[in-house]
Amino acid sequence: MSGTISGKPRWLVVVLLTTVVCGCGGGGSESVDPPPVTCLNMGTASYVGTEDVAVTSGACPSHSGLSVTFSIVQAAGSCDFTMQSSLIQGSTFYGTVSGSDVTWTGSYPSASGTVTIEGVDATLSADLTTLTGSFDWSYAGYTQCIGTTTFNVVKQ
């Protein structure tokens, strides 16, 4: 018989061999585990300390030694958190922890304008007791100004 190998069409043998050699097919329903969480977890905590507000451009007032409390909620197994500041009533900020680096963003109304928080550079201590850093901010309202706030807070 022409075109057959052991009574089977050659094309079937070629397809079967290609499938075995390539490992083609399947597509299976293998589950892929999510990557492990690689961040410190603050849980639900209050951090109390001070903030210093420095204006780098514009006519906004600077402040030094402001008492502040950061109320933070971070779910177990998550690197995301929400935060409220005692100095900014009614606003919630959303952030992320990566290793010990902490960032957040947000904006809030202030004096007939809006303050926008940008460029947070903060570090959480390995024992979760201190959070220190700074963030840049801008204000647009009755005037325009930009500045930097530094903070040092301790877990209560």
C-alpha cells in the first residue's frame, strides 16, 4: 500500500510524532500560585508623632512640630493599606508597602482649594515601631504653592 506505514496513513504518524516531540496540546488547568507577599505588615495601628511643613514656593504658611496621628489599616497578606491623618479630617489615603518602603497618594480640600500629595518617600522599621519620611505636596486655591512635609511617627 502506497502512502501508509503499517496500515496507517503517514500523516497521522507524523502528527502523533510531532505532538510527542513538541509537547503540544493539553493547555491543562494548572494553577499558578501568586507570588509571595514581600512587604512588612502594619495591621491596624496608630502611629503618633510630628510633622514639619516646609513651603518651597508660594505664599502658604510653613509649620514646625505639628502633632499628628496616622491611623492605618493593612489587611493580613496584603501590601496595600488605607490611612487617615489627624491633621486632615475626612480624607482617606491609599498606599502600598514594598519591603519596608511605604508610599501613598491622595488629595484633600483645604482653604478653598486642594492639596495633592505626591512623591512619598517613607520607611517602616523592621520591628514596625517607627515610620519616617517625607512627601511633596502642592496646593491650588486662593494661591499656588508647593512644599515638602517631613514626619516621624511611632506606633502606639
